[in-house]
Amino acid sequence: MESVYEFFNQNLFLIYLLIFTIILGFEVISKVPTVLHTPLMSGANAISGVVIIGAILLIRQSDPNDYLGLGLGFLGVILGMINVIGGFAVTDRMLEMFKRKK
Amino acid sequence: MAVTFYINLAYLLGAIAFVWGLRLLSTPDTARRGNILASIGMGLAIIAAMLAPLENTSNNYGWILGGMAVGAGIGWVSARRIQMTAMPQMVSMFNGLGGACAVVLALVEVFQFYGGERTLDSGQLVIVLSTLLIGGVAFTGSLLAFGKLQGLVRDNTLTLPKHNIINQIMLLVLIVMGVMLVIQGQEAGLTMAMIFTVLALIYGFSFVIPIGGADMPVVISLLNSFTGLSAAAAGLIYENNFMLVGGILVGASGTILTVLMCEAMNRSLLNVLIGGFGGGGGSAKGADGDQVAKEVSINDAAIQLYYSNSVMFVPGYGLAVAQAQKVCKEVDDLLEANGVDVKYAIHPVAGRMPGHMNVLLAEADVPYPKLLDLDDANSALPNTDMVVIVGANDVVNPAAYDDPGSPIYGMPVLNVWEAKNVIVLKRSMSTGYAGIQNPLFFHAKNRMLFGDAKDSLNKLVQELKNL
């Protein structure tokens, strides 16, 4: 039990952040009309590409001779970038069509 | 010090851009700006990650820029080339790659940990293993969802007997293995960690195998939230609050979307995950041998439509497959020119994604006010002269009301049989995506117009022009 107390006390900021972000995520989305579900899912999907930040940090921290780290980081950057660019571009294409008919 | 300040400021602004962008994405008028704002936030964060001061860094910018160029090229080209109808599988594929990225990051940690290059305390180990598990499931699950939507994998072909029990056992094994890996620490060895990873990937496949039919949108949304959670877990590994916030936002919004969709189908998430759709069709009554569906000729259909006061289209996935949205709009225009009131009834789960039909019809320039949601459509249907069902099936199945043995019993559907007449455009009498027969086809008010949806609508356009 002692370790749980310790974990809580030490990571209090993180716990605040976690809880408020979850509430924020719920609140922002819960009033969305059905029309926007697909673009919204697609936009959120692009945001989940934030994982690319980790891949960038991984490559930067790798030793120039550590080809395993560099190679996996390289792969991670490619995968993450497809997710980010593809996701935002597809969402924009969908939303562009909503605009035009006005 | 000043550099660190600007880096942190950039991350903070990026996170605000995400939240604000999602907010703007929730209203039709501002949605596009919201998406652009979120992408700017991502751009800021990527620049910050490139420039952030790190200890012992050798930067290796060549590797990063190379990877970014390749990824951006692939992402951009596929996003531009993909047809609107194939959007759901594209989103699913992008989502899977995000999950794969998280898996790759966690694998690096695993290799370093078991190679003795770095230490992880049990809390960190839990995070790394969670990233592997959630990211792995999101990856392979999304790939299979892509395969199913693309028509590469047929529903039910891979389902094993007692599939759900196998899935549950697999999940249990994964959890037990995870706990053992955490308890044993480095002594568990790389092999066991790799077995855990492979099993997580297999579980992702297996978890999506029994899900099909109208449940596909739900599973994509759920996998999307998994990718968000795996990104958040990766953020914990890198102690990066920006990744954490972005990932959690996606995880929370994906979960809410999933729940909204389940509510639209009047089913619980558990029920969706356990499946039950498609497999053998349960005790659905379906067609008795003596029931015969009546056909209508193109000519008659055109005349009936032309002289109606009100017509309601019910688009479904068949419309998307046949790329018929623009022809549908042509029929609409011709009817409107004759003073017919034309509306579209959009079932929440029509197509393969929520809002899928809205996107397609928007592409064909159908004005937004013409689209009715489930409740509005159902209250308008009794006063509608003609209903034209284009490639929809399960969302207009009366068995959802009156056949407790049907797998879709209890799902809210469009009560098209309350309209005065119904025409179904369909290739054949085959069953819908849920694999069950539709008694509507044999209903006294219904007439079938067999053929490819686009083809039939084109012929209707010709007939209407001749009237």
C-alpha cells in the first residue's frame, strides 16, 4: 500500500492532467451531430499520430552506430507520418465537400 | 533556458490547438478550420520535438527528415487518390499504422531493457507492455478491418468454432503473461516478451474476426481510441505531456463516439464485441419457400416517382459500392423539377461508418437540409408516397421489430413499410451484410427493381427525361 501512496503523491500533476484531459475529450465530442462522425473520427485518427513525436525523440537519442534503434525509429517516423499527413489530408478532403454546397 | 521555454510553449500551444480543433470539428460550419488548426498544432509539436535540447543527442536529422519525407509522401498521395466511397477502410489503415508506430517505440524499449542497456522499474514496464498490447491490437485489428471493408477478407471465413471463448482465453493469457513479465523483470528474458508481442498482434486479428455487418463502424471507432491510448502510453514512456494529452483526447473521444454508435443500434458494446452478427443467421425466419418478391419495371417505377408528392431515398452501402451518389442526385433534380418533394433518410449506421452516407451525398452536392436523421425520417415516412431504397438492407429490416429470433432484433430501423409504396434497388435477393433475410422484400407495398444500383438509377434518369 505504501508504494501506492508514494506513486500518487509523486505523480499528482500527471494524475490531474490525465483526469482533466479525459473529461475534456468526453465533453468536446459528446455534442457532435451524426453528419460529422466520419470526419471527426478521421480527424481524431490524425491526432493519434502524435506518437510520431516519440519516434523523432527516439532517433535523436540513438547512437549514430545503433542501427537497430535508428532503423526502428525510421520505421516509426514513416508510420507516424503516414498517419498524420494522410489523416489530416483525408479529413480536409471530406470537409471540403461539406463546404462547397453552400 | 530560453530554448526550453519556447519548446515547452510550442507543445502547450499544440495541445491547445488539438482541443480547440476538436471543438471546431464538432460543428459543420467550422469543421474544416478545426482540422487545419489541429494539423498546425501537430506541426508545431513536430518542430518542437526536432529542436528540443536533449542530453547526449547526436540528432541524426537525416534519418528523421528521410522518414518524414517518405511517410508524408505516402500519406498525401493515398489520401488524395482514395475514392470517397473507400474512405472508411483508408481511415482504418491510417489508424493501424499509428498503432504500429506505438508498437515499434515500445519494442525499442523492450530490446534495450532485456539487452541490459537500460533499466525500467515495474511501473515503466507496465506502461511499455500496455503500449505493446494496445498498440498491437489497434494495428492488426485495423488491418483486418481494412481487409474486410475492402472486400479482401469475407466475413465468417475465419471464424473458428467457439471463437469468443478462444478470444477470452487469449486475453487472459496475455494478462497473465504481462503480470509475469512485470514480476520477473529482466529475468523473464527477451523471448517471453517477444511471445507476448506476437500474441498481442494475433489477438488484434482474432478480436475483429467475429465482428461484421453494421458493427464495423463501431469497431473502427474503438480501434481508433485504442491507437490514441497507445500513443498516450508511449507519451508516458518518453515523459512527454504533449503525446499524453493528444493520445488521451483521442482515446476519450473515440470511446464516446463508440458509445454513441452503440446507442444508435440499441446494443451494448459488449454485445457488439462478442459478435453474433452474421454467423449462421440465428433463427431468423427469413423467406419461406412460397414467398415471392414482386418486381417493378423501370418504366413503371419512373412514372410512379414522377407523379408522387413526396419521395424519400434510403441510401446504404450499396450506393457507395456502385458509386451511385451522383446519379441519385440526378434523379433527385429531375423529380424536384416536377415539384416532387425529395428527402434522404440517413440511418446512423448506414454504410460502413457513421456519417458515411452524409459524406457521399455531400460529394454529390445534395443540400444538407434534405438529409433526415432516423427520428425525423420515421415521423415523415407515413406521409411519404414513395420510398426508394438504394443499396440499404439491414437498416430497413422489419425483423428488428417483430422477430425476436433475429440477430438485429431491437435495433432501431427506418420504418419504410409505413410509407405508401416502397421500391428496393438491389442486385439480387441475397442477404445484407448481417447475413439475414429481409421480410421487407416480400411486403405487400414493396416492389423490387433488380440490377446494379447505378445502372438502375441511370435508366430511371433516361425514363424520367422522356416523360
